[in-house]
Amino acid sequence: MTTVLERLNTGLAACLETSESVILLGEDVIDPYGGAFKVTRGLSSQFPERVLTTPVSEAGIVGLGVGMALRGLRPVVEIMFGDFLMLAGDQLLNHAAKLRWMSNDQVRVPLVIRAPMGGRRGYGPTHSQSLEKHFLGVPGLRTVALTALGDPAELIKRAVLHDDDPVLFVEHKLLYAARAQEALTDFEVVAAAGPYPAYRLRVRGAPAAVLTFAAYGYTAELARQAVTKLAYEHELFAELIVFTQLSPYMDDALLESVSRTGHLLTVEEGSRQLGWGAEVVARMAEVMGPSLRIARLGAAETPIPAAGTLESATLPQVDDMVQAARDVCRQ
Amino acid sequence: MEQPSNSDLYRQMLRIRRFEETVLEQFPRGDFYGTTHTYIGQEADAVGVLHWLKEGDVVVSNHRCHGHFLEYGGSMHGLAAELMGRSSGICGGRGGSQHLQWRDFYANGILAGTLPLAAGMAMAEQRARTGRIVFAFMGDGTLGEGVVYESLNMASLWKLPVLFVLENNLYAQSTPISLNLAGTITGRFQAFDIPVREAATTDVLEILELAGQAVGDVRHGTGPAALVLQTYRFAPHSKGDDTRDPDEIERYREADPLRVHGARLAQTERESIEADVEREVAQAFETARSDSPADPAALTAALGDPE
């Protein structure tokens, strides 16, 4: 079995191998530690000159990356926990995202910020969040979410080697141990075109879908389980659109699906209010009007607790998705 | 590098002075967008320090960037046009007064946010062994920002070729340094083992010499250096927002860098330079005014398409 983490690690190694301009930096990223989640394990031994451990200075190292990118390098900065991204907020919003456009397109900032996000591991309120919602819709910044679908190595390579703009690359922690490149026997998977494709998943042999799930990251894995349950236990057939590019918003695959099913359920691990799903729903409603039936699932409007029983109650679970799907289709 | 002539130094300082005075004089006409932060009184810093600039060196500047930009070699007309929101502006009118980018010159109005960029650019040059260095301008008010210290730490840790130029004009907007700064300025650099030189002078020749030594250290490759320049601005923080004691401003005017250095020139020479600069400034503003306003049709998307 190959894990998502192994594919990410392989992808980063390939980036370093392919281009002398690629440099990885972050806190505790060198061997023998290899990063808090081990995504960079082995890379500093293989490329000692280009894998750099840094002070605990999130603003400093993101700014350092912006500066390097302005001078022709392709830096990849690891933020140990995505929760710490806010410390680098000014660097992302007022520098990385602005420089190209503000300079009248005279410069480029090919920078990738990798940020492990998400809960379900009991890390508590400041180490479990899905903060990407705060960075969505920022002009000049692309936000991409890791997925177990497709090849994670290719996804990270695209951001590092082929994107000339800053990319916030969101990695849900629970995806690291997930199987990568798994042949899904129950599902037919179609990848949309484009550098950061959306994926459409349908239960093999199922009748026409009456509901579309929209999700990304680890939540998409849970949504896939919900789609299976709905099919086998409730005879409710749904398809699932998994996004990789969250911002700027790209909607072709979803619109195609929703225009057939007429029902949309968005699922995210960030808090629901004013979140990713709100934008997705608004986009679909603008096109489809009042005929569209919608529901949104997300985390409760509280910080994320540490205790397992509490955390489970706070974050959307498979059974919540099944229930919400049945409810929206009963409307 | 050749010692500049006294007349050249005077001309360069006067260009900045007259550009900035013209901006303030003409602001009430409504020709400019937003606001501005003028460099009047601090000209000897930019001129003395950037004399040592070599092709390919990087300059990182802040909200008070016009003087640095002009001394870097930026176009006076392009700067006036940028302030007026013309398509001929340095950044086509997108950036305005405090967001200038041209060649290897980068200015951003976010205090201290530019300093880790300076470190990153220096690291890129260091790794490529180009011998280029980064001049990073900052003010006393910037010292309140935490990312300053992250940047000093990284610059020293990795021996990056950066010269930190701290212009202490004694005020952060309206707040005197006595109300917002503990400890010493030089001590902040010393804490990171960054060699620091200090000049309590407005004499461009003294600044020139001291800056030459600091730049020499950085070019030598031993790591960053710092230059603390005690200065004073004669004009408001931006415009019409001055709460300082007028007598205090008058006292500092006695050490006006143009007066100090101008005394070294014969009157006829000085007048000839003044006439030249007057023509250049008038021409720059006049041309900019007749340029076409920035065209919304020229706006591009904020992101490109990845391959």
C-alpha cells in the first residue's frame, strides 16, 4: 500500500530533483526528524543544500520564501500546523498575493506554502482547525487542497514546478495515512481537465444520481463513505465532486452534476457559517435559481475540543452526512 | 568606487527635496490619489547610502520611499505619474505612492513586512553567489513590529548579505520615540551579533563614508550589517498631520542636509544646479499631468494560469 504521505514525499523529492531552483524550508523539516508529520523525511539527506530547517518564525519564513521567489527560486515553505498560518497572514496577503499585480505584472511569486490542517486527532482548539476558509477569495492567492484521489505527487509537483503564483497547499492531517492511488472498486472516478482537477465519483452501476455532494480534503473521504451508505442502506443515489482548487473558485464539474441532480450538499470541516460551502451554494443558486435544493454541513460554531467525544460531536461525521442527504432529498 | 563630486551630491539631494516639495505644494490641487509620505529632511541618507549601489543590488523600501526610489535611479516622471494615477506611472497606477516596483527596487507600505523579503532575496543572491547585496531601509517606528526580530535573527544566523539602514527620524507618525521605544536601537542589532554603525549627522559626506564602510562589510560576505542614521523630517508624516512643536522643527532645520552640504559649493554653481533641478521637476510633473489616466481596460487578473 502506498500512502498519501509517501506520494507527497516522492513528489517533493521529484521537485528537488527536477529543478535546482526548488528549495524546501520549515521548522524541524530536516532529518532525522523529517518534519512534524514526516512529509519531508529523507529529503534533507538527499538534498542537504536545499532543505533548510528554520527558526520558529512563521511570518519570517513565509516572507523569506516570498523574497526567494522574487529572485528566481521556487521555494516551498512548510507551516508545521496550519493553525500557525495566521502568524504569516501579512506575508501571504500583503506581500505574496499582492506583488505580481501591484507591480503591474512586473514580477512573479512562485511560492508554495504547505499547511497541515484539520482535526480528528485530539490536538485541541489551536492545533485542529481548518483555517483555509479565511484565505479563500483573496485575490492573487491560489488555495489548493490535497486529496487521496489522483496522484498527490503530481498535485504538489504542479504547484511547485508549474505555478508561477503563490499557492496555499492545504493538507488534511488524516489524509497522510490514507491510501493513495487506490483503485476504487465501488466507484467510477472521472477527473476534470486542468492543472488542479476536480474529481467526480459515482457508485458503479448505480441508477441516475439525485443528489450531488461537494467536498474536499479528508472530508471528501468521509463523504465517499456517506455516498456508499446512502446507496446500499437507503437506496439514495448521490455523486460526489471533490475539489482540489478551492480558490479562485472553479465550478464546471459541480455545475454539470448539480444541473442533473437538482440537489446539493456541501460538506466541510471548517466552521459552517460564512464558509466554503456558502460560496459553492451561492454560485449554484445564481445559475439554477429556486429549483435548486441545498444543504450545508460544517463544523460547529465553536473552537474544536480536545476530548474525543466532544471533538466528534463538533466535526461533521459520516452519519451526519447521511442524515443531511436524506433530509435535503425529502424537501 | 569613485568618490562623488560635491556638486553631484547636492544635485541628487535637491532633486529629492524639490520633488517632494512639489508633491506637497500641489496636493491641494487634487492631482494626486491617496496620500504621501515625504522624505524632506532625510535626503542625505538615501544619497549617502545608495551611492554604493551596484548593478543588480536590491533595494527594499517602505512607505517613505520616494527619496530611495529617485536615488536608486527611478524616473521622476514615472513617480509623479504613479502618484497621479497615470498609465505611465511606475506601476501603471496600481501601487501609488508607497508601492513602487522597478527593476530591483521594491517598496511596500506595510512596515517591517518587507524585511523577511529582504532576507529571502539576500539568501537567493547568496546561494547563486552573485555578490549582490540587499539594502533594506526601515524607520524607527518599524521597530515595534515583531517580524523585524525574526528577520534580524535569520539574516545573522545565515550570514545573509543585507545592509539594514535604519533612519531614525524620531517619530512614528505622530508619536515621539520616547513614547514607543524601550532600550536602544543599536542594541537591537547587537543582540543578533549584527555589526552596527551609527551616524548622528545630516552631513552627506559623513554618511557616505560610514555607509561605504558598512557596505564594504556586507560585500565582504561575512553577513549582515546595520547602519543607524539619526535624522529628522521637516514635513508632516504624510500631509497636514503635524503635531510637533514648530520651534523643534526650526531647530532641526539649522542642520538641513542641503544647507550643510550646499555651503561647500560656490553660489553660482549652486544656483546653476538649482535651475537645472527646477526645470527637471517642473517637466516631470507637467508631462505626468498631460499623460492619460490609468485605463481600467489594462487591468489583468490577479493570478495567471498555471501550465
